[in-house]
Amino acid sequence: MKQTADPGRIDPDRADGDRADGDHAALPPAPGAERYPALDFANSAPALPGGRILDLLGTPAAATEWLVEHGLAGDGAALQEVCAARLRDLREQVRALIATRIEALPAPPEALHAVNDAMTLAPAAALLAWEPSLGLYRAQPHPADQVADRAMAVLAADAADLLTGADADRLAACGSAPCRRFLLRTHARRHWCSVRCGDRARAARAYARRTKAAATS
């Protein structure tokens, strides 16, 4: 069945996606994403002005670039659409687990199953190898046909660490609509993922106060 394009979703390989990349480049990683690749993974479809969504895994080329940038694939990697789609599906399950953890709701069984399955797709430990010039050494294999499996296993394990570790209580959703990103609060009152979102939230509150004052005057 042919899929219809989502008018609010931006294809990174299109010209309008190129313009959107500039918007994304100005948005730094959310607090905590530098420590947890899974958090950056969950945030890899940020909302942009005008109700647009920039899907950084939206095409095979974009998904490959994201993995390379995060050290989850080698420079020669080239994902196919089926693998990019698997990454996007896992992202939504990770997002569901983060959202329910924040709201103190039961974890969705489908999301638990998806993350647990992903963790078993590739060896968790670096394997033992030997070469004449190096001798014995440990290395994580990146076979061309298992790039997505390896990346998904690493991201799923990182998500599990985040959701069950000491930082889980600091997880929060950005409080500036329409932002979709998650973050680790750096202090109790922080609920914005970036300065831009904080400024937008403050501006919205100020506008609401002016509107209310005008209506009652």
C-alpha cells in the first residue's frame, strides 16, 4: 500500500527539509542527551515552528547520518528503508516508556516488549579478536547487514539504564508547546529543553497576562 505523506512532517532529503535543518541546528541537545544517546534518540523528531516535524530518521540517508554522528555506525554504512523504519518504530516505543515514567503510569507492554527485543539483537559486549599487527584486542563488530541491529541494541540498553537509574526521577517533558522533546531537569523548576523553548514559554505567559488584563479592563 502506498503511504501518503504527512504534510506536517519534513523529509530531510527535500529542499524544505534543508531549511528546517537550519532551525534544528540552532537547537542544542536537550539537557541529559549528551549522557544518554537514548534520550537524543527519543528527541530525534523535534517540532518546528508552524506545526512541522523534522524527522531526523525520516529517510534511510538521514537515519544513517544520525547513527554515524552518534558513533553507532561506521562512515561506510548505508541503511535501507526497512532498517530506518525499525529505528523509527523503536523510537516511538522508547518515547512511550519515557512519557509513562514521567507521568508515573504503567509501562505499556508493547513498549517493554519492543525494547527488550531490541536489546537482544546484537552482542552487548565487545568481542575478542586477533590481528598480527595488534595481537588480541576487544572490538564491537559492525557488519554491514547488522548496523541497525547493533544500533538498536545499544539504544535500547541505554534507554533501560536511563529509565531504571538514578536519573530517571529527573526526566521531564519540555513545558513549552508544541515542543515534543524530553530532558533531564538540571534543577527542580526546569521544564524547558532549551533557551528558545524557555523564552517561548515566558512570552506565551506574558501574552496571556496582557490579554487577561485587557479583557478585564
